Amino acid sequence: MALVNENYLKLPGNYLFSEIARRVNEFKQQNPASDIIRMGIGDVTRPLPPAVIDAMHKAVDEMGSLDTFRGYGPEQGYEFLAEKIIENDFKPRGVNLKVDEVFISDGAKTDTANFQELLGVDNIVAVTDPVYPVYVDSNVMAGRTGKVNAQGQFDKLIYLPCIEENDMKPEFPTSRVDMVYLCYPNNPTGTTLTKEDLKKWVDFARENKVLILFDAAYEAFIREENVPHSIFEIEGAREVAVEFRSFSKTAGFTGTRCAYTIVPHELMAYDSQGQAHSLNKLWLRRQTTKFNGVSYPVQAAAAAVYTPEGQQQIKETIDYYMENARLIREGLQKAGFKVFGGVNAPYIWMQTPNKMSSWDFFDKLMKEAEVVGTPGAGFGANGEGYFRLTAFNTRENTERAIQRIINKLG
């Protein structure tokens, strides 16, 4: 008899975005003439940049020639891409990395979910609240979170409230933690930490031997000067942090799948005897066992992001989305909503009117304005009473959606 991993039975019945899809499909079946504008899930709408497409075509042609065909590649990624990442994403910010500290993968979601496999189930995990659900769910699956209570929170997780009273920034835990997930620019709130804020977290981690799992998937959207693009801009971060990044939102790779994770050589975890072990070596061992690497054409396409043409093209795309973010932010403010984010991130976090529950507001927005967003309650208890909209739709749909919200709900 095969026994189930009972930790999976602790998960919510539906993944957040599956529940959204279910409600939207039900509404469309009942209202076949509806014109739903989707501003919920963080998928992109702009096509891959021409430089990326050209490189991918060339790489596919190489795979069709006996002289240039490639079979299995290195599980941690090709050096030609790792070198481009170091030279373009880190060196200009004063961060020096070695090629074998860069691990190419098929997504930041994948890596943030999988990295916890290297760590013991007795580690105490802290997450911001609201939080990207994958951080919590992957630790639930591992058996690290205990039971869920009536508020939907797990009794062995430490929740760090990100609320208006603390400017949506997490305060340090007051009890022991071993791992903490930080996502900045933040999904879902769209807020950021300054260099001074992040330095305090690095200092805290060093003093308390805490591992920071830093999700920087949205760093390319940062506009303000005092907001760090990488945690490794902070002195001492190499000793306590791993950083996850993605080409998904930066260059439109949501359907192409390419990302990378930085695991410094100095980063350690400890066994029951207090002996230090390199997480870089353990992550390499995990990847070579469980992952066969990203395909050569996709990595060649990702490398093209760093050509002069690629850099200009992705800048135009990011500027396009950030103009959408401005239109959403200012439109919601015009309609009388209180909003956060949308300055250094493609997410706008809005307060629901009259303390309406976030799922009730989801239904109201869908039924009255035919606009779909993401209920804040899906991101944690402190997301209740808030709602997330994304800037990843087309300009036309963004303008239409905001006008509908102003007309129907303003």
C-alpha cells in the first residue's frame, strides 16, 4: 500500500490562481458576452524581444547540424550565460561573483520552492505576510510548518506582518528563526526596502546565523536610486543569503522558462554536530541529481538579453509595463482608493473599500467592471482587506480596465 505524504493534505484546497481561474470560468459560462480584462496573475503580454528571437532561431539551427549539435548540457547552466549574467547584472553594482556561484534554472518559482530541500525540517521559517504563496506551500510540503489554524496560518511558521503601520516593511522576528524569505521589490505589495533597510536584515542574519532566501525577480523594475537591485550589494550578504532571479518578467520568458540563482561559496548550513557545510556544493549536488538543465536554445536566447540590442529592447518593455503601473496607480487614486507600490514594481496593492473582504471585492470587481485581479487574502492573513492588480496587460486593456473601475466603483 502506497502511503501519501500527509503534508500535502495540509495545503489549501486550491492554489490561489486555480481558484481565481475557477471563478472566472464560472462567471464567463453564466455571462458568455462578458469582456473580462485580466489584471490578476503576473503573466506578461509583450512578445519576446527581437534580439532574443534571433538568437533562439540561430541556436535551433545549430541543433539541426551535425557540427554544432549539443546534447546534454551542464546541469548548472552554460558558462557563456553565467559570464554574461555576472558582467551585466552584478559587476556594474560592485558585486563580484564566480561562474560556479551562478546556477541557471527554468524559473525563480522552481528554485524558491526547491532550495528548501537542502535544509532540515526542524528549521524555523519566517515569511512576510502578505507573502508569495510558493514560499509557504513548499515548506508545508516538506513538513516544516505544523498545522493550520482558523486564520489559515501554520503554527510552526513565523509571520512578519507587512502592514500600513510599518510602511509595509517586515519587522525582525522576536523569537528564533533559521530561514527567512524576503521578496523585494515585493510581490504582492509592490513595495521595496532601501539599502539601509536591507543592511539591517543582513546584519540581523549574520548575528543570528539566519539564512535569507532573497527573491529579486522584479529588480529590473526598480526606478529609485536608494533601492538595492541585489542583496549582495550589502556587505556581508555572501555569508547569509541566496538570491533568486528570473528572465520571466524582465525579458518576457514566462512561456520560455529561464532564471538563475546565486549561491555564494561562503554560504553555509550546519549539521546536528555544528559542522558547517557549503550550500553551494549541496545545491550543485541537488541540481545534478534532479535537474537536467535548461535547453541550449533557451540559454542562448537568454544570453542575447545582454547584447546592446537586447538591453535596449528589454528596457522598452519594462518602461511599457511601468507606464501601465503609473496609469493604474494614478487611476485608482483618482477613484478614491488607497494604493501602494507601482513605483519600483509592476504590482499595485490597493485597499478594498469599506473594509470589504478581498474575495467579495474580487467578485464585485469582476461582476460590475469585468476586471479580474488577485484577492489579498490569497497572500496571507494580513492581505485581507487588500487587492493586487498587475501592470502586465496591454496598454489598451490597462486603460480600459482603469476607466471601468473609475466609472463603476469610483
